[in-house]
Amino acid sequence: MLAFQPDYNDVNKAIQAARFGAFAAVESGRTPLIGWAMETRALDLTTGEVTTDTRSAALREAIERIHFFDNNGWTRGFGADGAKRILGDLRPSDRDKDVILGSLCALGSRPAALRRLSGLAERAWK
């Protein structure tokens, strides 16, 4: 399955379609997939190397904790409050929304939920 410049919705659909096969993506600047590639240890087809995971231990732990609060897609209340608190506590060097959203996409978060989380990050980091 090849996805050309996919958004997170396209990635989720393509992965489901390629369930027992291969998935390749040509990312766009609009939806960077570096977090997804790090989380899945994706092979970079331009180099033949596994994507290097440059996320700090603190960021990896924060992503796991944010994922825990995704039971309702980070909607108002407990889930959103918990995710926003974790995002706000991140060091400035770990505040990379593309890496966080891509990682959570790889962990199965739905596209609508990722859009809500993006908004939570923007509010937490202003």
C-alpha cells in the first residue's frame, strides 16, 4: 500500500488496508510523519536505514501518558485536562507537535482526536 502525501486519516486507512502487507508513505510538509516513523521504527526507503528515534526519554514517557488519556479522544474533561497538563509540563525542547501527533497516530489515535490534541498543545504552549 502506497500513500502519497497522506494526512493522519489517510495513514489510518492505508494501514488497515495493508493489514498483512507492506505500507509505504511519501509524506508532505502539511502532515509530517517523523513521529509515526520513530514510533514504528519505519524503514527510510531513501537510505535503507531504520528511522532513528531522537525523542528524549521524557518525551517518550509523555507520549505514553498522553495516549492513556485518549480513551475518549481527549474530549472535554478528564482526558483533555490530563493531556493538556502533560503537554504543558514538557520541556521546550520536547514541544514538537509533529513528533507527538505522529507518534500517537502510530499508537492508533483517531484523526479527529489528533486534531483535538493539536489544539490542546497550542493552548498549553502559548
